[in-house]
Amino acid sequence: MIRNASYRPIMLGIVFLTGCTSMPLTTLYKLHKIDPMEADPAQIKVAIRSDDSILVGDGDARIEIGVEAADGSVKIDESYVIEVVRNPVLRAELFADRKPGENVTVLGLTASDANRMRRVQSALTALRENDVKGSGRFGIRLDGVCFNREMPAGEVLIDIFLQTSEEDGFFVFVKNMDLRKRTNQQGSSLEEWPVCAEEQTSQS
């Protein structure tokens, strides 16, 4: 994927079981009821709903997992780049409240990263069996996107959905995240983000 020199990453700051203002209360309840570390990695999917001027490609987002034992004996810090799922099954929940001109991109783990996550899950199971105390986080990081046209002034909102089970489907993980506000807070601007390469636009 082609990037220009002005590209800068953006961390959405989504941490598992925190009170992020962009995270709906229903999501917090849902996260209390599930454990991503007990999910089948092959079924874990992330969906990003955005204005159709924004293109999300392979490597533009990642899943991050961190675990640290209270006594410092164990520290796990894993990052999994997620790729666009070609011809995904588009669930109805991804289109609820969708605005005109918005599209949905579904991303998932590669087979190798799914296996890597399974090894981390096995390690965490062993920690639990040994009653090791500690803290953990589960986040979705958006490293970048490209734009196929100039963005208007004002809010540039995206929604992020998470699936941990094909049976249960997607639920809203982050609602109305303003990319412009986030980049401004980090001393950057959306105007510094890249224009999509011609081949990216033709594949969208």
C-alpha cells in the first residue's frame, strides 16, 4: 500500500473495559459478558463504517492485546495486523443507522496471526489455572486510511464494530469517532493523510 511521507498514525485509545466516551454503554455491558481471549480467532472480525471517501486497506488497522501479571512475572504485548476480508458476509447489524454515502469494510486475522493468537490464548489459560493476578487490555488501533477525494471541513465520523462469534455477529465497539478531532488533538490534520493510489481506488 502506497503512503506518502506526511502519513501519521492515529491511536484510537480504545482499551478493553474502559469508559471511553465514544464507547456505548451497551458495548461496555457486552464486553463484560464476553472474553475475546476465549473466542475463536478465525471468527474475530472488525468492521469499519465510514464515508465512502475513506478507503480502509490491508494493514490500516490492527488488534492489540496486552496482559501483565501483578508481580511482573509475565508481560504479553501482542499486535495483529488485520486484512480486508474479500467478499465478506455483510450482517444486517452493520447497516443499521447507516447514512447515505457510507460504506463498510470488514477485516480479519490472517491464518498465521490467528494461530499466533491461539498460542497467546493458551498461555493466558495457563495463567488463569495458576491463579496469576494481573490486568489486560484489548484494543483496536487504526493506523491510517487514504482518501479518494478532498475531505470537507467539520467532523469525519467512523463507527467500529467487533465480532467475536459468527453466531452472535457484530456489535458496536466505537460510535461516531471523529478522525479530524483525533488527529488535531495529536498535532496533525487529516489534510496530511494520503490520497489513495489509483490502483486502490479502482479496487474499492
